[in-house]
Amino acid sequence: MVTKDFQVIPNEIINLWLRGEYYSGDILPISYQYIGISIALRGWYTYKADIFYREEGKYEIRDSVIQGVAKIDIKDKSLFVGGVRLLSQNKPQFLFWRSEFSHFLNEKEIISYYKIFYYDVDKMLLDKGYIDNSFVKSIKPLNESSNFGLSIDQWNRLLCALRNSFDDDIETVEAECYRKEEKCVIKGILHFSIKEFIENLGRNEYEPIKALYRQVYPFPEEAEYPKGEKFILAGRAEFKSVKLL
């Protein structure tokens, strides 16, 4: 499992857990179960999200596919989900996103409220070593390659940069987005189903994590819709565990 500093369980989490100070929920046995699940989920994933309908008085089938790399981690005493989008509709698009907070519904379901930052990170990704100049020409959809068609060097460079720099860089991107006058933050909800993942723990190949998602976009001011209405995009996503090659 690829994590920052290659440590699966951070020392601060172990110490909190040993002192009985780390838990989620009011019933201690359930809380310990949830931290065990959180530790099992902690790692890096590729994800693919299909948009299957659009709401605003009608439903429409869409072919759009969003793909990227994400991490699930334990941060600030709770489950954290975040990542970088690499492809949208099979074309390169680099966007950072992260959860605001996550909540266990039960041992098989997690709800995560997240934000996507529509901020140009291309230069940052180049400067920080996430990608190189040949990345855009190399990248392919996940259905053609499990690591986006990247070379071993490109793939390992991306994962190592995410491991070392992602937490700090996404804080910078979020601050810049809120500093700008125009709105560039989109909010959404991920509803994870981890039943198959948990049932297959210990096997060589983890079952993918399934999720439903909804994103809410404000209509532009010039659009001919009642003030305050929202454009809601929904779909389903699949997260697959990945590692250095």
C-alpha cells in the first residue's frame, strides 16, 4: 500500500487509539470496528466515474467518463478522500478534489462530502514533478490500461509526487480558489459501498470499491433558469487499489 513515508498506520493514530481517544461514533466497540475499516481502506486508488443521468426536469444518458488517482487516508481523526482528476471524456483534464468530511453510515457504507477545485494546476503538476512534458501524449483511458498507459517511470513519479506533495498542494489550490472572485469550487457527495471490499480483505487482489456520486453546479447568471436553481450531475464510480510498479 503506497502511503506517505510508506507507513501504513501513522504513529499519532496508533497513540490515540491506544489511549482510547480515537473513535467514530458513540459506541466504543463499533468505533474500533470503524477505525479497523479505515486502516484497511487507507491507500491509493485509480477511479473511473460514469455519468448516467442529469436532473432538471428530465433524465439523460451521458457517455462522459471521469478518471484519475485518489487516496483514502486518516486525517484529522477522520477518514479523508481526495485526489487528482486526469481525464474527462477521455481527454486530459487536471483538477484537484478532496473531501470536507466523511461519515460511516454502517460497516458497509460511507458518505463523503467533497469539493472539486476548478483551478489551473497544469504548471504546478509540472513544477512539482507529478507529470513530465510527455504525460499528455502518453495518457490513455483506464479501459485501455490499468495505469493510464503511462510508462513505469511516469506512473511511479506520479504516485510518489502525490504521496509527498498532495496534502500541501491541495491546501494551496483550495486557498487560491477561495481567494479568486469567480466561483471555482463545486461540491458533491460520494456514497461508498465497501461490502465486497471488506469481505475480500486478505486476498491478493482487492475488490473494487463502488460509489454513487452527485455534484451540484450553480447555473451561470446568464442562463435562463429560475434564480437559485442547481444543475445536478450524478453517476457511479469505481475505485481500484494501485501501487508502485
